[in-house]
Amino acid sequence: MSTSVPDTVSPTVPLGGPTLPQERRLVTSIPGPRSEELLARKAAAVAAGVGHTVPIQAVAAGGGVVVDADGNSLIDLGSGIAVTTLGNAHPKVVAAVQEQVAQFTHTCFMISPYESYVAVAEALNRITPGDFEKKTALFNSGAEAVENAVKIARKYTKKQAVVAFDHGYHGRTNLTMALTAKNMPYKHGFGPFASEVYRAPMSYPFRDGLSGADAAKKAISVIEKQVGVDNLAAVIIEPIQGEGGFIVPADGFLPALVEWCRANNVVFIADEVQTGFARTGAMFASELFGIEPDLITTAKGIAGGLPLAAVTGRAEIMDASHAGGLGGTYGGNPIACAAALAAIDAFENDGLIERARELGALLTERLSEIQAADPRLGDVRGRGAMIAAEFVDPTTGEPDAALTAAIAKACIAQGVIVLTCGTYGNVIRFLPPLSISDNLLREGLDVVAGALKAA
């Protein structure tokens, strides 16, 4: 690892992005003095409830690194929580944004429509799962998309109840907090929450040992007995849960839920905010499980780092709302739409789905090697470039949140950005940008292995 800032910038970042040295480089401790200055300003000016994971002042990012104001270069295994999937400052996105911002920045699509909003809708209607007529509405964030998906489902079915799942995460707004399972830090003290929200058990193979069919039977029984199909507008689920711990349901679980929803006039909503856009080695994780959601919510990786979200689904469901019932001042902002069109072009044409599979194989292989040597790593799971390591007490199998926090803290101090998650706080999730090099990813995983050994 270099101990000084190089005079030149090379090599070129794979798959686009700014030309930055693709290396882990520590020239100060983390945080360095300039980062500490910004963090002091943050403490004085920003609400205390807005936390941060990595104590740096980011000034550049691309390929597989984030560079701070002190000259440190950190390996990025988080992608801004799965947002910069195709790489930070991807050249196609940069060019599209620059062209659009010079034309106009805003008119409000509900006032003066523009072509890029329609083009994004057309693209999402085409690439999301399901060979049926679809329509799309654009919003600003994943939580906003989820709120609107529930609104649409309720309007279409003329029913009110919504079922979410154990370990699920859907956002920080009032309704999405109600849908979210975990209390701290997302819900504690913020109630009362939206009504008519219920919870069913999730398929969690590492902990419940159930087949997909048995887990689905258990969930459906809870729904039928505690909610009732005549009251239920929608079931919402992440095909692979994100904040809950990258939980991959057992085979057959999701198809059984979809089949039950179809038979009972219940809208099946797939929340693909974190799993969408090549992240899992498919354009959407629903494809991996052979399901076609009635509605699908997307955000995060949709626009290469710009704020945009969408609800896409069956045309007859999407058209249930009256005119003016959907929208928002900034929804489908023209700059974000331009970025999304460029990002979708890259996802479809630059080999990024295949790259996600390659990174997934590398992650799984290396983490499985670590697991074989250390029983504290209880489970390795995920798909594509969305892989998790769950840490446990090797004797009892109970979650070990303290160990997980210690590993993450040590990795960040050594210049590797990792994120924790999980209902029990005992999961490290790996979300590298698809522009990261194999060597840089391997080095990052070596640091993780060393931190586990030291802990």
C-alpha cells in the first residue's frame, strides 16, 4: 500500500468513471485533519439525527475508490448504499447531465412535460419483469416510490390493508417506517405510524431452516388469519432483503406468494430499490426467482447517483388513480431523467450484468474461504455484487453484533469502506461498484479477513 500521494493519475478506471489511481492509500489516519474540520462543521450545522459511517470528507470517487480531502484513497465496498452501481461519475452519466443542465433544469413535468420523463418510463416498462402492458410514474426516492405503490394498490383493489415482512426495510417516511421491521434506528420515538400495516414471517434459511414452500405456507397462514384476504390490498417484499441482512428467501417462497396474491386479488409489490439495475447479476432480482410483480419500485442505482425513483407495473393497476392523484414537484426531474437514460444504456450495453456475476463469484469464493477457517462467519449469502457475511457466536449460533461492529471499524480505519446491516446488527454487506477491479476487491477482502482475525 502506497504511503504517499502519487504525482500522476493512472491507471484508467475500468468501465468508466474519473481517472483516479485505483489503490488503497493512507497518508493520514482516518479521519485526517481536513476531514476532522468538516466533521466539526457537520456537528455544529447538521441535525444530530443525520449520522455517517465513514469519518471522511469525500472529494472524488470513481472505479473502486473514494478519495478524501486529506489524500487518502479508500476502497469502496458500499457504492453509497447501492447507488453508484455502475461506478461514480460514469462518463455516460456525466455527459448526459451536462447536456441537460445547459438546456433546462426544471419545468415540473405536471406543468410542462418533457421527453426524457416519457423515455425513462418507456425504458422501465420495457426492462422490468413481465410480458404485459405496463406504465410508470416517477418520483424522488425509494420511500416515495413505496408510498405511491401502496396508494396505487389501495386505489385499484379498493382495500386498505398492506402486509410487509419480518426484517424488511422500506424507508423513513411515516408509512414506510410502518412497513419497516427494525426499530432502531429507523422507527424509535417517531410514532404513531400509519395504520392497516401488518407483518408476516420472512423466509430466512440460515435461521429458520424451512423450505420455500413451508415458509410460504407459514406466511400465508398468518396473513389469512390475522388480516384476511377481503381486507388486503397489497403484499410488499424485497426479493432479497437489504437492510434486514441481505436475506435470500428459499427457492419457491416468492413464487408461492405471487400465486396466492393472484388468486386473491392482492397486488404483489416487489421493492427493488436496493436490488434493481444489475446489482444481483440480473437486471432485477425478481428475475432470479422467476416472478413477475404487479408493481415494482426502483430507485438507488437507477440514475448513477442522481435522485430518481419509479413505480412501474401493470397498466390497469397504474391507471387506477384519478388525474392529479400521482406526482410531485420534483418527480422525474429532467437532469435525473437524463442520467437515468444514460445509466440504463450502460446497464444494458456495457456488460454490467455479467460484471456483477463475476464480482459475486469472487466475493463468494473469498468469503467462503474465510468462513471455512473461522466459524464466527456463520453464513455467506447473496447474489451478484450483493453479498453478505453474517457473524455469530460459533458455539450458540446467536448473532454477534459487537464482533461485526469491530470488524467494520477496523476496515474503515485501514481504508476499506464496508457497511453493516441486519435486524441483529451482525451482517456486513458487500456492495462494490461494478467498476471496481478484481485486484482492488481482493485487497479489500484481505483487509476484512485480517480484521476478523484480529478481532
